Amino acid sequence: MKAELIAVGTEILTGQIVNTNAQFLSEKFAELGIDVFFHTAVGDNEKRLLSVLDIASKRSDLIVLCGGLGPTEDDLTKQTLAKFLGKNLVFDSTALAKLDRFFASRKGRVRTPNNERQAQLVEGSRALQNPAGLAVGALIEENQVTYVVLPGPPSELKAMFTESLQPLLLHSNQKLYSRVLRFFGIGESQLVTILADVIENQSDPTLAPYAKTGEVTLRLSTKAEDEETAKQKLDCLEQEILARDHLATCLYGYGDDNSLSKIVARELEEQGLRFAMVENLTAGLLQADLTLSLQNRQLFKGGLVVSDERVDVQKAQELAAFICEDSKADVGLALLGELKPESQADNVMATYYIAVSVHGQLTVTEVDLGGYTEQHMRHIACLHALNTMRNILLNHKNLL
Amino acid sequence: MKAELIAVGTEILTGQIVNTNAQFLSEKFAELGIDVFFHTAVGDNEKRLLSVLDIASKRSDLIVLCGGLGPTEDDLTKQTLAKFLGKNLVFDSTALAKLDRFFASRKGRVRTPNNERQAQLVEGSRALQNPAGLAVGALIEENQVTYVVLPGPPSELKAMFTESLQPLLLHSNQKLYSRVLRFFGIGESQLVTILADVIENQSDPTLAPYAKTGEVTLRLSTKAEDEETAKQKLDCLEQEILARDHLATCLYGYGDDNSLSKIVARELEEQGLRFAMVENLTAGLLQADLTLSLQNRQLFKGGLVVSDERVDVQKAQELAAFICEDSKADVGLALLGELKPESQADNVMATYYIAVSVHGQLTVTEVDLGGYTEQHMRHIACLHALNTMRNILLNHKNLL
């Protein structure tokens, strides 16, 4: 199946917003094994949108229009698609009922005919309900081409794709199952090199690497009729991946919505460990990051940001022990870095000492970092501290 | 002039990267008064790229191709454009000399014919040198259509656009002058409403609002023959803007590469004020943010993150005074928030107290925030603290 994405909105063409919907849908279509051959963005202009639809209908089997479903005058995607297909617009009763409920619950808001357009779809379409907004989406097949209409706001588009569109794009009895592996301590190019043959020969499950700041993720996806079959296929590929080189030791977790700070926060919460921290160069970033992932705020006993520019193993140990005792915490962590004199603005170099005290038992790790801007280095240093803490907390749990 | 942007790269169609180049160029073209009517993304595939060029050449006067200039097999933008125009590829001597120098200085690197392709351009093109990489760009006019070829990596594309392409797109004796006004304490929709008639009737200078987290910027742009003429036109528009409503009090600074934390850091440095901080809910984020903008690290005397959940005006004052004295600083700031019990995950509500002590003189500001996620609220709370500090530091300077 050849797919094409068309974003409708002048604000994309003037650079006021980035077309992130195209990335989201492309990633999802890749998982589904659907080839996306073109992205197009066009303004809120009937003539140009009609010309884009004409071009797309001649080269693609699946055309996904994003945006232009709102209540303002310049939202014209559904009207233009109807004109292109020579069809009328009709009201979707579910979407209209939702609109009724919305305006009934907001007495002050004036309901205009423009608002009602959000509940319309091209005659003969299958409605895609909007779990996060008022504009209804739609899918219609015409002359062997499938046209899909999705809302522009990313939160609405994502929810509608996941809940309504994705199930329709799969074979009737299949579902898409994905597993995301998260790695720290290995770069994307190194990971891709180690897995070159697996990536080259992938068919089912598919395998896609993504680089983030300081970490890499691998998304494994398979279409299957039930979860057990999918699990077996994904387990098999995961085992093959983790058997390579030192990849098993770099794996720190699973899932899209995960991070080293979430893993550490969860571990602290499971073990009921109160913690406190000291930082210098990262100036509070580590505490800010870890506490944001914390559900149980009571576990954070506070922290210090020190301005010391000269640090060493001993100072790191002393401060980890001090903050732990002074804050009446179970775990004290000191993340202390010393900049090297040869540092430059876009090539900051530093040695970091990560000292962790768990119930009085001290460990220290030393990490040399370089080649980043200061902002980037701070972030990487925090990830090293979190990964160190993760390993220590896992050991601590195993010793219990 | 009708412009169209074509991104070439399969990694865009699989969702591995976002097409941020399209946003950058769209914004720049808007400043130049050039209308962008279409964005297209196409993979590294000759046939499909030829079809896209054919479509674009029939509807646009200016076609900008981005990406696909690198040394790997699948980089085929220049080759395909040459084929489309029925022309040969030739070497650009400047780019070739740069390639020679590059490989001469890196003894270990093997130079292949693929590398040399980076120094080629379509016969008859004007070369656009690459200040940040090896691949040369080009501009060629053919049958009243101007084709531009730019490299894909954003750092290379931006540098080439600014240094080589933009001057060619302006009238021979004109230059583009821009001024960015930065506002805090007003939303984008409110700003746009206040300035509706100015935005509606803009021609020269042009005016474009952009929303960022917690702040709004306005970009004023004009084409002029010299800086003095541009300055007069921009001054005139700026005065008109700042005379509206309370906009003058919301303006906190100028420039693209600016922020409240940079303004505060500069003010502390200019006045030579040492500072220290206490936070609770923001958990170090404010200290991390402000110190990243600091050139003179000696001025930061350290800080505390406290875990107190109940706070009030008095506690904020006490902690601001305490941290100032204890750290031997000139300025002590306490940013303390208390969550309201009705808070929900995506609608966190809190009262923040911002206490600032400057040489023993205390002021406190109270801010009620709500309607955000916790991460978003932390960021907004830091911006309020920085804006409060900015006002106090400006007053302090005026009193000296």
C-alpha cells in the first residue's frame, strides 16, 4: 500500500508550527508495514488543496489529510474533499450529540453554524470519533483510493489514530504489537552496526532504532492475531538482540513512556527509600529531573547545590554521606563535576564523580565526559548519575 | 514569487527525523516576503523525485531542494536535478579545494569518488559554499524557474541559507533587517487581539508572532538599503506596538537568542551581585536554568532544595534572607510553592511565593498558577521568579 500524508494549514507554510503530525504518522505507518512515499503541506486554500488531492489520487492508495477540521472560516478540508469527490457533507449523529453536550455544559459559549461543521463528514464516510476534541474524522474509499481525514492538533490526531484509524488499517483479525527497548551507554551508530544484519533482514517483527539525547531506543513491532503469538515473536527477536555484544548490559528498560529517572523513581518507591542529593555543575537539574518522576513526594528529603569548582573522589564521598545523614535519608547521592581547563563553548570537558550512599554503604563512580555544549553535558551527566543509581538500587534489592 | 520546499530523504518518510528545515526556511521566506505555497517530502528515489520536480516546476517560481547532497549512495538530489534539467554535473573548484584540505588534514580517512560528489553541482549553477560542511549547494535558473539545492543537516542548511542564499534573494542593493521583541506575562492570543489591526494591515515592516512556553515573541522585519533606514522603520513600528494596552510593561528583552534567564544573568554580572537560591516544588530547575546562562560562575554561591510542602509569605521571606546570609551572597531568592488539594495530573494548581532579598532588603510576590501539567507549571513558575528578579534588579540599578 502506497500512502501519502497531506497537512493542511497556512501556519505550517509560514513556519509558525512544525509539522510533527507527519513524523508521528510516518512512524506509525512504518510499524504497520505501510510505505509512506510523500509528505505534502498546503495552505488553507481550496484551489491549491484540490490540486494536491488530484496529484495524490493518481499516485497513492491511501491519502491522509491532517488539519483544517476546526470551526473557523479557513478550516476547509472536509468541504474541499467533498467537492473533489463530488459528494455532499452530512452530519454525524454521534459527533453532533457530543457537540450538543459540550455546549449544554458551557452556558456562556455561543454556538454558531461554524461550530456545527465540526460534526460533518463527507457522505458515505465511516466516522472516526475524536476522543480529545469536537471535530469528527472520517475514512472513505473512492475509486480504489482510501481518503482519511484527521484533526490537526497533535493530541487529537494521536488519539484518533490510535483508537479509531489504526484498527481499521490492520487485517480484520490482526492487531499491531510493539515493544520498545531502551538503551543507555551506547550510541545509535554503534547499536546499528552491531545489529546491521538483523536490521537489514527484518520483515516480521520490524525493527526501528531512534536516537534521543544520551540514549537509543529500538522499537520491535509485529502484526499478530493474539497477544501470545506476538509475545513469542517479540521475545525471540529481543533475545537475539540482547545476545549481541554488550547490549544486554546497556538495556535499562522498556516502553515509550519511560526514562532513567522514571525507573529510578519507581525503584526508590518500591523499596521505600528516602533520598537526598548534592550537585555542583548540574546545578539542580538532577533533583528537578528525578523529583518530576516521583509519585511519592515524601521520599525526597531535599538537596544542596554547591558552587565548589574543585572536586575529587573524597569530596564526593563526604558530601554523599553528609547529605544522607543531614537529611535523615536512606540514600544520598553526590554528582560532582570538575571542568577541564581545555574546555571550549561547544566542547566542554569534565570529570564527574558519582558517589552514592545507601544506608551508610558508599560507592563512587568516575566518568569522563567531553565534546558537548554545557547544556548537553549537564543532561548526559544526570543520565550517568541516574544509571549508576539504578544499578546500585537493583543490587540493593537483590541483597535484601 | 511562489516558492516550494522539497525535502529529500527516506528518513523523513519513515518518521526517524522531523522536517525542521521546512519550518526554518518558511519562517525566513515569510520575512523576505516570499510566499511558500507547498512543502513536499520525498524519499531517496530517482523516479519519485523526478515526478516531484515535474509537478513543482509547473506551479512554482522558486524550488528549494533540501538534503541528499552527502557522500553515500542514496544521496541523489544533484544527480536527479541534473537529469531533470538535461544537464551535466561539474566540479566546483572552491568546494573541491575544501575537500582536498579536509582529506589532507585527516590522514587516516579514505577519500572515495563518492566523497568527491559533494563538490559537484549542476552545470550552469551558481555555487553556494557550505560554511559548516563539505557538500556545496547551488542555485540555477531554467525556464523562469529558480532551483536551489541546500544540504540536509540543519546546521549546514542554516549557515548556507544565511550566508549565501539570503543575499541572492534580496534586491541587489537591499538587505533584510529584523528585530525580535520578547514578552512575558501575556498570551499569544491576547497579544494578537491587541495588535489585530497592525497584523492585518502589515506590509513593510512585516510582523509575525510566535508562542513559546510561557512567553511570546514578535518578529519585525523590513527590507532596506541601509541600517539607518531599517532602524527608523523598525523603531516606528515598535513604538506603535508598545503604545498599545500594557504591552510596554510585558516587554522584557530583544533578540532571537535571548531569554529571561539570560537577561537576569547579565544583570547580575553587570552589577557584580553574588546570589543564592532556595526552591521546593521546582526542585532545582530555577538554579539549573539561571546558572546555565551565567558567564561568571563565581557569582553563584549555591542553593538549597527543600522538601517543605506547606509554605507561606513568611517562610519565603525567612528562607530568602537565610540563604543570602548563609551563602554570603548579595541576592537571595526563595521560590516556594504550595500545591492546592484540588490539583489533578493535567491541571496542577499551586500558589507560589517569590521572595527576594537584595542586601538585606526583602520583597515578596505571590503568584497563583493553574491549568498545567507539573512539568509545565515548574517551567512557568521559574519564568515568574526570573521576571520578578529582573524587575528588582533593574530597580536596584536605578537606585544606585
